[in-house]
Amino acid sequence: MRICKFLCLSVVLALSCSAALDGAWTKKQLSPDNVFAVHADVAVSGSKIYTVWNYDYGQQIFFKRSIDNGATWEPRLQLRFSEGVVKEPAIAAYGANVYVVWRDTAFDPTSYWEIGFRRSTDYGATWQPIKRLTYTAGNSQWEAIAADGANVYVTWGDDTPGTFQTYFRRSADSGATWLPSQRLSASGMFECTPVVAANGSDVYVVWVGWPGSQGDIYFRKSTDGGTTWNPAKQLTANTGNSGWPNIAVNGSNVYVVYYDNSPGNYEIYLRKSTSSGVTWNAAQKITNTAGSSWYPDLAVSGSNLCLTWTDDTPGNFEIYYKKSANGGASWEAEQRLTDNAAESNYPAVAANNTKVYVAWQNIQGPYTLTYVKYSPL
């Protein structure tokens, strides 16, 4: 996770231009007190809100849902207890189907990371048995998932080739069966943190590649549900380091956010395509802080773009949020969602037609708790 030329004046301007702890937001603690709960993720499908997080120092994955737009929340469910270590669950939903992936050491006696998968076909009420998605001689990690219709798409990085490369696997029957894995890159350079989004038969994957000492963002698209792929495109080529990409799609509009330290500190940038990834607008700088902005996540609902990230301008990491109501053409003032003596980090965002939901982890003494906060769009 990642000083800047703009001294006290920038701090004052940043605080005066942002709505701190906006009263329109409702906060919900997902995990119980006095536990270690990290890496929360969130997904929405209609009025149903789904959250997932890593629990108990990496041995469990828990799930919690609301079926009424967050007004009430049901008890948490344990999705995975591992004799090894489980990390970084990711969640997606489409219709009645809810899908979770994670990385796990218990699948393989040699203790390599492999990708696990579990699905629900009744809005998260019950869950089918765990499936193992990867069988490799190396480590599979940085898993991400997307769903559209009956298609489910998973990406990850794997170091079996000798250095981490980007891989993809899909199901065309809502996760019941899976087609063979595909390697999306053959560059030989180190690659990490791939993410995936889909719209109909168009599937989009972005990741970080390291051709030298700096990371850059790469993009690849399939127009046939992941059967074949267009050549990879390099979306950044800066003097600084680009990383942690996330992607969202609405119709022919594709949005990629990432952090980059070309200005001297890390800031959040957006690149947008209005042609389903064929051509791209110039990079748009979204943040302008005295500290560093990290770990962006992005959701789209119609013309609304919902962006969350962490920023250490206050002296420790806090969660921030910003919205564009016109597809990124202009942005409303940022809002600070947390105000803690200790670190808040790794935000995730999802949105439906009426509300936006942001989940994150917060250190409280020796423990780390997970939260979700939501507001009308």
C-alpha cells in the first residue's frame, strides 16, 4: 500500500471541499467484536446485498446478507473452514445466484495456494458444496469474479510458468461446470492483481504488468464470452508506478480505475472507453491530495459511477468516496466515510438502482473488524 508538494494549504482545501462523515450514510458492523475479520467484499442483486470476509486469522470465510436494501441483516453464515489458510474472498451475484471465490492452502498438501469456489442458487439462503477451480504446480492468487446471466468468470495470477501470469476460467451454466483454464498473457514479465467484468458476451480483464521497475495497467477483451481474446492493450505508460486496477462496465462504457504515483504521490486515475474497450479516453485524475490515495474500487449503476479508496492525508488510512452522476464527465465532492484513530483499509463498493454500499476493514486495538456503509445514490 503506498509526500507530497502540496503542504498545509492542500490539506485545508481537501478537507473543506469534502463532506466528512456525511449524515446520509448508514453504518453496519458485519463481524462480531474482538475478532480478526479482514478483506471484506460486497455485491448487490436487486434489493439483496451480499457481503463476505476473511475471519479468524485466515481459517474461515463468512457471508452475510440483507434482502431489503440493507434495512435489516440476517445472521452470518460460515462458507469455509480450512485446516490451512484462506484469504481474500471475492463475491459476485446475478439474479438468484451468488458466487464466492477465495485462495486456500488446504486443497494441496504441498501448501500451494489454489482457488476455491462456492455458489448459492437461492439468493444466498443455502450453499452448494465447495469446488476447487485450480490444479497447478505453483501458487494461484489475486482471484476475482464476475457474473452475467448464466456466465461466471474468474481471473487470478499463477506463478507456475516461473513468474506470475494472468489466468481466466469460465462457467456457462451458473458455476455448475467449468471450462478449462486459459492463460491470458505470455509476456514473461511479472503480472499481478487481475480483475474481470462482463456485459453480455463481452468480457474484460485488466491487470498490472511489470515490464521493468514500474508497473503498468494492461487490458484484454473477449467478444464471445471468453472463448477467444483480442490482443492485450497497455493502458498506462507513465514515469511512475501504476497499480491496483479495478473495472466496471455499463453497456459500451468501460471504466478502469487505478492508482499512480507519477505526480510524486499516489493518486487515483480513471480511463474510460465508450466503444466497449476499442478506444480509450485520456487518463482522468480523480483525486488531488497531500497524502497518498490507494486501493480504488469502482461500481456503476446507469450513469452513476461510484468510487471508493483509502487515503492517508489525515495521518492514517481512512476510507473516501466520490460519485459521478454523468459517467465520469464530472465528479461530486469527495466524502470521508471513516474517522478512526487506527487504520481503515481495503474498501469495496457495489451499487443498485437506489443505493451504494461500501465495505471495508478497520483495525481496533488487537482486532480488525469489517463494516459496511450505505447511502442513497
